[in-house]
Amino acid sequence: MKLQVTQENLNKALSSVARIANTRGTLPILANVVLRTVGTRLTIAATNLDIAITHYIGSKVSEEGSITVPARLMQDFVGSLPSGVIELKLDDYKLHITTDQYNSVINGVSAEEFPVMPAITEGKTWTIPVKVFKKGLQQVLVAASNDEARPVLTGLYIHTSGGKLYIASTDSYRLAEKEIMPLEEDINILVPASSMQELLRVIGDQDTDIEIIHDDQQVLFKVGEVELMTRLIDGNYPDYKKLIPSTFAVTATLKRADFANITKVSSLFAKESAGSVTIHADPEAKSVSIRSVASQLGENTAQADAEVTAEGSITLNSRYLLDALGTLSGDTVMLCFNGKLEPCVLKEAKSTDYIHVIMPLKS
């Protein structure tokens, strides 16, 4: 293998893939990245056996070949080099890296020993604009569980219903659902939330389409020069739509920034009580107030102007409330609930494509 690449392109590719190289696994080679020439391009790839990321970069290839080298060393070393052209030359499992001022050798391991996730040969293929998918992921990831005892809840449920594509997540204390776009294809996959965090990181601010290919075991996301493949979670997702109320006794409409501010202040006094705050909607005062009590520290009541349909109170976890408000993008939000023990819904006042449900606490 002999080729030339720019430091900028090689550093960018290593930064996007090296993070998932597994240094604590039972297979030492998983701590490596694979460098492989494919036509006129160089591919950099890493895997932890659950997820694999491949980054393609343009290069001037003189001799084809492949090698695996330690991911952390390669990333740190290339990141320390000045910008400009780097020459990579393989000589008997030793990778020679040369620039105008540097001449280094990194010992490698044969790429033949590197595990490869099986290709998807017969699967469904569909596309979605990156910006649309990215916003959907950012809005639902917050509600996914990280409790491995219930693996189904650690995934994002990407599915179609009634000719529309949805992404949903729940950790059983809260639930987020985003309507993405019209799609007639029948989609029903459960993707690890951790893999989608990685996808968000590698797609960055690209403005193109994502091509999605999946079968029953795996899903592949292709965007720009990057490919991310991950295993799907096996299991049936709960029928979450049953948890979403359709009518509400109390609806309060207020500015999102005001709601976030009074929640943030109240949360300071709610640490003793596991984040518990009580929200009161008052139609006469045209306000929403939040009260929190800390026996050792004191207490706090903060209020904001709101349009309120009826009087009512509900107790919520302030952290969940702040997380939900952070996922909403409109200037004005709606807080909707029925009794003290029924699910509370947050949504944007001018948009119906996203809802966030929080289960109440016993006050």
C-alpha cells in the first residue's frame, strides 16, 4: 500500500471513526482502525461488533493494500501533524507515515484478522433529508432509556403508521414521538439509541440525504463520505400510543423561555426531593406557577404569564421537564394534563409533529 492524503482529510476521518474502537474488549484488534484502499479512495473503519463506522476520503493511490493500526495512537499522531500532504507506505505490516518534517513508523496487524459486520444483501432502502432526520433524533434521544435490563427501551423505534414515518422513544417515565415525513414504505425497526448518538456526531451539519438500508438484523446509514452500520435490537416495542391522552382538562399556553426559566430556578430547591416540583395552572391569574420545597434549604415559588383553560396542579420531575423544554423549538409551548396522576403532555403551540409525555410524581 502506498498513497498520499491530506492531513485535514485523514484527521477528520480518524476523528469520526476512532471513537468506537474498543480498547477494553476481549479482542485486542478491536482497538485498531482499518486503513484500506478502494479504487482512488482510502477507507478508514472501526467497529466494536455492535456498530461499525467507515469514512471514505479522496487520495492519490500508487499501490493498493490494507492494514490495521492502533486507533488512539493513529488519531493522536495525525492530529498533531501540520496541515499538508501525508504519504502512507506499507512495508511488511509497518506503516511508514512521512511528511516534509516527520518520518514515523507505526506497527500494524493484518487487516485479514479484523472482524467485519456482514453486508446487508436483501433489505429495504429508503432516503430521508439529513436535516429532517437529525432534528427528529435530537428531539427523541433524550427520552430513551439507558437501563440494559430492558434492552427494548434503549432503542429508538423508527416506524411507519398511516403513511407517515415516526421516531419514538420512552424510558417508561417519559415518552417522545416525532412525526418525520410522509412515507408509504412499511418500516418497523428498533435502533440502539447509542448508535444514533454516534450518527448525529458523524453527520455533523451536512445538507444532503441519508440513504437507509436495513434487514431484520442490521441497518446501514449512508451519508456523504460516511457509512454507519449497527445491529438492530430484537424485541417488540410497547404500544406507546395508548399512553398519549387525546383530550385534556387543563391546557396552559406560555412562552417557552419563561417556562424554562421558572423551572430552572425551582429545580435548585428540588434536589432534596429527587427533582420534584409542583406546577399550578391558574386561569384567573393567567399564570403558571412552579413550587419547590427543600426542608434544609428553603422553598421557592416562581410564576410566568400564561393562557390557561382551567385550574389544576400536577407534580413532575424538574429534570425531565427541562429536558422536554430543551427539545421544543417553538417560542410558545403548551402544557396539557388531566388529573394529578395522569400523563402530562408538552408540545409546541404552532406545531403538531412532536409531543413529549412526562409521567407525574405522587405529590
